[in-house]
Amino acid sequence: MAVLIAFLLFCGMLRSMAYDNGASLAARPPRGWSTWCTDDICGLLDLCFEAELHAIADAISSPPLSLLSFSLILLDDCWSSVNRSASGELQPDPARFPSGIPALVSYLGDRNLSLGLYTCAGTKTCKYGRPGSAGHYERDAKTLTDWGVKWIKSDNCNTGGLGEPHEYFGNFSRALNATGVPIVFHSCEWGLDNVFSWGPSLTQVYRVRPDHLPFWSFNVPGAYPPGGQGTGDIIEGMANASVTAGLAPYAYPDPDFVMTGLFQTEAESVTEFSFWCLWSAPIIVATDVRNMSAFKASVLGNTEALAIQWDPLLAQARRVRAGTAQLWIKPLQGGDAAIVLYNSMDFEAQNVSVAWAELGQPWAGASVNVRDLWAHKAIATNQAGGLTAPLVPPHGSAMWRISLVGILS
Ligand SMILES: *[C@@H]1O[C@H](CO)[C@@H](O)[C@H](O)[C@H]1NC(C)=O
Ligand SMILES: *[C@@H]1O[C@H](CO)[C@@H](O)[C@H](O)[C@H]1NC(C)=O
Ligand SMILES: *[C@@H]1O[C@H](CO)[C@@H](O)[C@H](O)[C@H]1NC(C)=O
Ligand SMILES: *[C@@H]1O[C@H](CO)[C@@H](O)[C@H](O)[C@H]1NC(C)=O
Ligand SMILES: *[C@@H]1O[C@H](CO)[C@@H](O)[C@H](O)[C@H]1NC(C)=O
Ligand SMILES: *[C@@H]1O[C@H](CO)[C@@H](O)[C@H](O)[C@H]1NC(C)=O
Ligand SMILES: *[C@@H]1O[C@H](CO)[C@@H](O)[C@H](O)[C@H]1NC(C)=O
């Protein structure tokens, strides 16, 4: 009991650390689109030309995708010129953005979308050595906010000699704050250097795992940062409760973007989206939404799963059962819960079961109504004991919303 109380106090303490500067993009778990890894293996063929971005924005802001309330277009390490201007300002690559950034902000604004731009806290960006912001935090904060940018992602490459990450990310955060513009600051620090303790007070969105690569499993022993970069590896990392404990309005632990579907089975795509929603993580998709498979469209278009991401209670998800037949739960506003039944096996389908008793109170001994958030229908009414998800494919998941009917005597 004492341990539980200490844990709850700790969570409450983290919640109160959230950086609420009124940035509307971070009032709820963000939803947006990023250039990074658009239908390629990241950073190679990313869609990052003005005309392409106009077309993406048109698609995201028109039915049916407009139903998903995506509000952000984030340009990753692709938009800036390799040189600062003569007076030292960041400037866009003129071949990619001939009309300039304010014109893009305006194009997006007409479609109810905001622009986010990538920067790096170090001396150069991670790819292609574009200019970093080290030594220019105030100047870059002014340039970017003057352009009308509403979200700054800051990477962590080439930071040798800059001191502790909480100091330089803190300096960048304070420089942005000093502009007076309520902007989202998204730190990309890969879950290192105890970002769990300082991330929520300096940034509204903070990366808590290494870069997501478009593979299921990518965990090279001795790799830095540690923890693995495949979707399955990230799920394992997010099971550690201290990684996600800071979740609160204006404080989102970020497991990185949602894959396009390249190198991903349909089952893996369902599992990825189920977990990102269960965690109330930012949903930043990289898919070419102008031209995606009907299946990927049905995944991104799962408004029942997206409703879990935006559940107002914003409760931390918890892994109840580890191993090859996993069980996770997230309490929801009003007393329901979302659960994910996940088959982590590589090759075999299996039945994955839940006994209500495993979920603790109030579910133990209850009768329960169950709605399948992928089949979009009720699958059990007044169900006692528990329920089995039949033949969940390898790397696949079932996601259910459960409602308490009553306690059986
Ligand atoms: C600046 O920081 C303070 C303290 O966290 C906060 O109340 C305020 O809203 C911030 N303003 C901006 C524009 O970020
Ligand atoms: C960037 O600056 C360097 C050094 O001044 C110059 O050699 C190079 O041509 C410039 N590149 C572009 C694309 O402007
Ligand atoms: C614009 O986006 C905001 C935030 O997502 C939303 O509240 C608002 O309803 C949207 N307005 C229109 C006209 O779509
Ligand atoms: C951060 O700010 C402190 C205090 O002004 C300063 O000493 C330090 O050099 C700054 N570090 C960076 C990387 O900007
Ligand atoms: C959980 O994450 C925290 C923060 O990174 C770390 O200190 C701890 O060792 C992790 N625990 C396990 C069991 O991996
Ligand atoms: C996207 O467009 C390309 C070129 O027209 C086509 O080869 C590809 O199959 C399309 N992808 C999807 C997922 O529709
Ligand atoms: C799944 O459950 C069904 C019904 O109980 C059973 O017939 C089947 O053998 C099970 N399959 C596996 C792979 O366990």
C-alpha cells in the first residue's frame, strides 16, 4: 500500500510538472503528419517540396481524412538551407520552398493546419549537416515564431561540449518562451539522460525511445541509444512504467512516428496503431496520405481507436501481462477501460485471453460488455469470467473497450 501511495504521489508530481504555455496543439495528444520516413527508409525520399506539402495538406484537410482532426504538418530534417543567411538567420532551401515559409504557414492555416519545423539543439542537424541551433537559440526562436511556426522539434545530434541536455534543451525552451508565442517544443532526446525527470517541465512532447525504424525488430546489441528501434522493441520499452509516467495535458511521452506500412504486415500496423492510441501518444503519421492502401487508410481512419488516444482522463496505460500473449489496460473517463491483447510471437497465431480478475478492481468478479474497436461491433454482453480473442495473428492485437455491467455475487 505504501508503495502504491508513493507511486501515485510520484505520478501526481510529474503531472504538475507539465509545461502548459497555452499552445493549443498540445492541449490534447497531438495528431499530425511528418515528412520523416514517408514511404522510404527514412531521410532519403521524404516528401519535402512545397508542392508536395500542399497536396498532403489538401488530402489531410478534406474528407475522409479531415474526420481525424489532424492539426500539424511537421517538416523534419529536410527543409532548411545548408547555409544561414548573411545576417545569420535560418532560411529554407530555396529549391524546395521557393515561396518561403510564411507562405506555407498561410496555405496550411487556410486548411486549419499548423506548421512544425525541425531544428537541432547541436551545432549541425543529424542528416546532411544543415545548420544547428547551438549558439542561436534566441535568434532561431525569433525567426521561427516570426514566420508563424507553431511547433519546434529539436534533435540532439552534435551536442558535444554543450553541457547537460536539460541545460541546452532548457535554454532553447526558455528562448522560445521569451518570444511570448505559445509554441510546442518537441525534444528528441531518445529517452536518454533522464529525460523523464526534466522533459515534462521544458517541453510538451518529449521522445522517450530511440528513433523508430520501419521494421518490426531492430535491436542491435550494444547499439546507442539502447532499447531497440523496431515497433516491437518500442512496445517493450513503453511497458516500463517510468517511461510513460509523465503523461498529462501538455506533457506527452513520445515513442516516435507511426509507420507508413512499408516493411509492415497488416497485423503489425493494427498493433502499432492500437498501442500508440492506448498510450495517448502523439500520432504523427508519415504515410503518403494521397496514395495509401485501403488497409492503411482503415487503420489511420479508426476513429474508435483515436477516441482512446483522446480519452479525457489521459490515464497511463499499464502492462498487466508480459511475454508472448500480452495484456495491457488503460482506464477511461466514466469507468470503462481499453484493453489490448497482443500476440508478440513472430510466426504463430494464438488465442489470447483475458480473465477479468487479472485486471484488478473493479473488473474482478464483474460482468462486462465488450466492444471490439477493430471489428467496430459489440462482441460480448454481460460476460462473466473473461474472454478470448481467437487466433490473433503473429505481431497482431485485439483492442477492446470494456464496460462494467455489474459485480456478480
Ligand atoms: C512561459 O513560461 C511560463 C512558466 O512556465 C508560462 O506560464 C508561460 O505560459 C510561458 N509562455 C510562453 C509564451 O511560452
Ligand atoms: C554555403 O556556403 C558555403 C560557404 O560560404 C558556400 O561555399 C556554398 O556554396 C553555400 N551553399 C549554398 C547552397 O548556398
Ligand atoms: C480547427 O482545428 C481545431 C483544433 O483541432 C478545432 O477545434 C476546430 O474545430 C477546427 N476548425 C475547423 C473549421 O475545422
Ligand atoms: C545555457 O544557458 C546558460 C546560462 O545562460 C549558459 O551558461 C550556457 O552556456 C548555455 N548553454 C547553451 C548550450 O546554450
Ligand atoms: C525503466 O526506465 C527507467 C528510466 O529509463 C530506467 O531507469 C529503469 O532501469 C527501467 N527499468 C527497467 C526494468 O528496464
Ligand atoms: C502509390 O503510387 C505509386 C505510383 O503511382 C504506386 O506505384 C503505388 O502502388 C501507390 N501506393 C499505394 C499504397 O497505393
Ligand atoms: C483457439 O481456440 C479454439 C477454440 O477453443 C481452439 O479450437 C483452437 O485450437 C485454439 N487455437 C490455438 C492455436 O490455440
